[in-house]
Amino acid sequence: MNLFTIIKERVPILDIITEHTVLKKLGNYWKGQCPFHSERTASFAVSPHRAMFYCFGCQVTGDVISFISKIDNCSQLEAAKQLADRYNIDIPESAFNEPTINRDEKKQYFSICNFVAQWAHKQLAKYPAIGSYLTQRHLTPKSLESFCIGYFPAGEKAIKDLLKEASYESFLAEDLIHAGILNEGKSLYSPFEDRLLFPIKDHLGNYCGFGGRIVSEHDQRSKYYNSKENALFQKGSILFGLDKAKKEIQKTGNVFLVEGYTDCIAMAQHGYTNTVATLGTACTLEHLKLLAHHAHTMYVMYDNDTAGQKATIRLAHLSWEVNLEIKVITLPNAKDPAAFFEHNEDLNLYVTNAQDILQFFLVSLGKEYAQQPLTLKLQATRSFLECIKKLSDPLKKEILLQRASQIFDLPIQSLKHEISIQSHSQKTPPTQPIISTEVSEISTLEKNFLCAIINRIDLLEKTQVKDLLEYIPEPFKAIMSKLQALATQENTQQLFTTFFDTLEEHEKIVINQILFTQEEENYDFEQTVLLLEKKYWKKIVSVTKQKLARAQETHDLERVKAIVESFLELKKRLLHKGLI
């Protein structure tokens, strides 16, 4: 057991947090004002039984260690040591040393990642279907070689082949397990199996992790799987492609930021070699600081959809903290860069017309401003003013305020007065809790279903539950697949903490919003399952037909029989309850 786990188990999170803010018990949770941002409303929630906190206002989340780390502006290791000293927790010296890594371990880890990258790259030649898939994705042989794109085959044979070749490099199975390439279950397996493998390098060019993407349209797993974080692989501080792009970034002073691996590669293929991508996470302040060392202008090219726009707007709130001019490129027809280049379109025109990020923020807010209710208008206006009040350039601030005055249909003096109030007050006006689109769009039935599974992991063993998880919308399906992967391998007492640590930041926010808004109720779980089966009935029928067709094509009679029996059993159950 490492230091972090010991601290989380033995330090009461409520005792620590109540030293910094007043909390009141509401149901199973404690709520109060957030200690990390000024507010008048109580948007901060603490769950003692899960030992975690979440703010609906600023969306900060974490455990007792990350709370102290944020409050005292120190590293998590320093926070853990501080808590251990305060609570007189006897920690073995080995536990304190665990988060660090010595030179030999670092060299070993980098060598293993390099070996796996080369091994997976060689697999492409053995699987022509994967090569055809990559060709359809418009990835050239030169790019496959340059970025060392690979494929991790599925099955025991591939694992045995990997281990055999690893032995030639003096790597053992334990080394691959420690590096996160293999996992232990009933037998050894890899979370990267039957996935394209995108090797990730740090800014110095060391292979330090992997991004795996499913290739089969029938694959029910999450679309992407990234290496788990460790001392040498922190997604919040690593950018895909930076090792290759660095020279061109320094030469031009410009960098393009995209969302995905294939977008980054597509940009490089079309001459924009000064392109980097985040690793399936939001762009962090640390990312921006890293890029500011090499560039003076950053062009953001996120997907032109709602999620992409929200991610860009989040960047606007960070833009003032770095010496980096940030501009936004909006591609037509909600295209991502990879799709854009499929039509051989000229990107230079869009680069020339790129918007300043605060201008983009302002225009995005203004699109539906007139139709918004008053509370949302207040929130949008104050959110924008919160951003621009930090600008050091008075002329830029004046221009943006003039534009905001037109869009918000408010006198410019009123906007300036509001900025003055914000600047001289510790308190900001009330804000509405931010509920992610994903959470707001799923029903109470689905929320109850997901909460029940998280509270009772044993429910995952039920066949009906396993079947229903196939129809739960994303990102919940991907989140639940991570819980399923851990359920048979981890100690139940520590399972939630381990599970939560495997989630991406946006997944943590989604789970918190469900857990902190759904009280544990004595509702009938079996009835919930039946009602969800009714809700998904048309989709179940459609998917069952597809499964039957595939099984019949391969003449798998046993599979056909199992599909039919399962479907008829479900239909009988719903008919008996009068639900269909």
C-alpha cells in the first residue's frame, strides 16, 4: 500500500475541509461555499463516505490530499507528508519514496515503452486489414513510420509473442505489468489489445506512454485508452507531437493545438509540423506554460462542435496567465482537422481569419444571448468580465468592452462598473451550478442505475446489468467499462478510490455530478432495470438483429441460439410486466 492510499484511508476528509469552509449536512453529503473561488451560493459538496469533494461552480474535485495540495499550493507528496505528520500516522519509509523514481528505473521505463512501440509498429505488417484501415484514415506510410504508429493484436498468442520478444531485451512480464502494458487477471492481458497504438513521447523525445484506439465498429469498449499516469507520464503536462514539433515552433514562433492524435498527424502530413495535441484531456495551465517557452502565438483548432467550443472557452479563462497570444481557428461544417484535409482544402485562409480567443469567447456567448433567461445572461456576462478584467493591455480591454456592450446590449459604463465591483470585492455574484451536458441529458432512471452500481459493485455480475451497460450513452459506458475492469481485481474496500483515480478529469466531473446530485434512495433496483430495458427496447431490437446477422454470417449456431434465447427471455419479462 502506498503513501497516498494510507493517508486517504486514515485522514477524515470532513475534519480537514471544515477548517477552511463552513459546511452543513444535507442528506448524505455536506455542502457549503467553495474555498477555491469566491461565491455567495453553496456549490461545494463533500462526501465523507467516499472521501471526496466537488464544486459545482469551479468544478474542482479530488480527495483529502489534493485538497491540501490546492489550499497550500504544494505538491501532492508534500501534502501527504504534511497530513501524515499532523495525524501521527506511522508510514514506512518505502511508502514515502514510492512516488519518486530513480535514474535506473526511469531508464528502464523509457526502454520498455520504446520496445513496446517498436514491437507494435512491426505488427502492422502482419495485419493487412489494419493497414487498409489506416489507409482509409488517410495516414501515409511516412507518417506511420515517423510517429511509429502500431497495432496491439488481441489474444494470448499476441501476449506470448510480446513476452518472447521482451525476453530478448531482458524484460520480464513483471516489468511490463509495472509499466502498465500488461495487467494480471485469470491470465495476462493488455488494455491495449485490438487497438491502434499511438506511442507518446515527452518533450525530450523519450517514449513514456501510449494512446490506444479501437479499430472495430462493433467494439463496445471506450474509443480511446491512455496509459495510466505515473511519475513519468502525466497527461496534464505532456503534449503529443511536441518532440517533433518543437524545432518548427521555435522557428516560426507559432504552434497549432488540436484535440486528437490523428488530427495532429494529419496537420503534420499537410506541412503544419508545428502541431501538438492534448492526450484526451483538457488543455491545462501547465500545457500552456510549456508552449509559451517555445512560441508567442498559439492557434487552437478544436472540433467545431459544442464540446470543442466549451473546451476553447475554458482556455480563455487561462489565457491571461501565460505570455502567449491565443487565437481560435473555426473550421467549416463542424469538421476536425483530419476531416478538413480529406477534401484538400486550404487551411491558410482560416489561419489568416483566426479570432483572438477572448473575441471568440464573446461571440460564442452572444450567439444565443438574447434568448437566454436572466440568470444565464448574468452568468454569461460576469463570466466574460471575470476574464477580461485580468488583461494588462488597456486598449485591448477597451475594444472588448465596446464589443461586449453591443452584444449584451448594455451600457459600457455598466460593464466597467461591474468589473470594478469584481476587482474590489472578495465576493462575486451568485452563479448557477455548472452541470455538464452529458449529465443533464440522461434521465433520473439512468442516474439511479449508475449510482446503484457504483454503490454496489456486485451488481455488475448480473447478466441484465451487463447487457444494459451496452446501451448506456457515452461517456457513461466508457466510465462503467473502467469500473468493470477493476471489479474482479481490486479489494472492494479500496475499489472506488482506485476506480476514481483511473478516470480522466472530465469523467471525474461527470461522476461527481451524478453522485452529488442523486441521493441514495431505497428505490427498487429491479424495477429500474426493467424500466431502462423498456426505454432501450427499440435499440435492443435493432442491435439484436445486427448481432444475429453477424453470427449467421459466420455460421456460429451456438451464438445464434444464445442471442435468440436471451432476447426472448427479455421480451417475456417485459411482456409479463406490461411494459411492451
